Amino acid sequence: MGDTVSVQFKNGSQLSVVLFNHWDGIDFVKRAIDYVIDAKKNSDPLVRHNPNAVMVGFLQEFMRNRQHVPDGLYLGKNEKAGDNVDNGNFVVDVQTGMIDKTLLSPLSRTRLDQEGIKIGGGASA
């Protein structure tokens, strides 16, 4: 039992590795979105960053005030490399701070609708 989810970041056509979280579900997705939005407010030029560098920054922020990596937090090369069956995979666009709708599974779209999280246009918008 858990509340599995995965997140990754994108900048243009570049995608980061995927960060899997076994316990935090949609709250973890909200933290990833908030990280991007807060970085933009603080004038951090995320739009110039490689998505993997954004992931490292997010991990650093997530681990603040923690002594150990939580059980159930791990990286994978793509969304199929780990467990995200409860909520799906979410791709946060570093330019908009929104979830890319072109990369959503039906499960992920349903969870976003339930939580009232905005979905961005993605590459096709």
C-alpha cells in the first residue's frame, strides 16, 4: 500500500529523469509545481536550465531538513522504470510551471481533475 506517483521536468523538448515517490501522491506533484513557480518568482532562470538540473534542485529542496532519503524515493530513466500506478506520471514544464497535457495518461488526467490542478498546453497547444 502507498500513494505512488512520479514526476519529471521538461524544458522545450528535453525531459528529465523521473523521480518516483511511493508515499506522497498528488501532494508530491503539487510540491514540484510549487518549486518551479517559486523559483520563477525568485528570478531563478529555470527556462535556461537542463531539466535534469531542475530535478537536482527540486531534490535538494525536498531533502531540506531531512537527514536520510525517504524509503520509496528513487530515480528512473522513464515513467515505466518504477511504480506510479496509484496516480501516474506528471511532467512539469519549467517555463510555465504547469503540467504538460500532451504527456498525461488518463489516470493522471483524472487525478488532476479531482485535485483542481491546472494543466498546461504542452507542445501541441
